[in-house]
Amino acid sequence: MAISLNSNINSAFANGVQGIQRSSDQVAEAALDIANVNGDSQRHSNTSSVNLTDSIVDLKTGALGVEASAKVVDVANDTIGTLLDTFA
């Protein structure tokens, strides 16, 4: 049981950190798109222009993803603290 619990907590941390990274990348890409709305730079070198509405939605979605993933890391941290208090 201890091995499974340890694996689950490590997995929660890893998934939380990975989610933060992915969402952070999404925020950075959306911010770059918003910054380049009136410029000549195009994401992925498409001929179509950047859609400001989509970029703003992506920005907000990424920010919410960072928040949710940070909560996953926080819960895993609290779980470790509880386990240490219980078994120490």
C-alpha cells in the first residue's frame, strides 16, 4: 500500500507540474499572438490573420489551467504533510 500511495503522490506532483508547464506555454503563445495582432508576424506562418477573440480565450484558458494545476500540486503537498504528521 505504501508503494502505491507513494507512486500516486509522485504522479500527482508530476501531472501538476506538467499541467503548469503546458498552460504556461499556452499563455505565452496567446500573449504573443495578441501582441502581434496588428503586426506582420504570423503564428505558424499561416496566411490567415490571428483571431484576437481566440487568442484572448486561449490566454484565459491557459491562466485557468495554471491555477488548476497549481491546486493539484498544493493538494499533493498537503497529502504528504498529513502523511508525515500521521506516521512520524
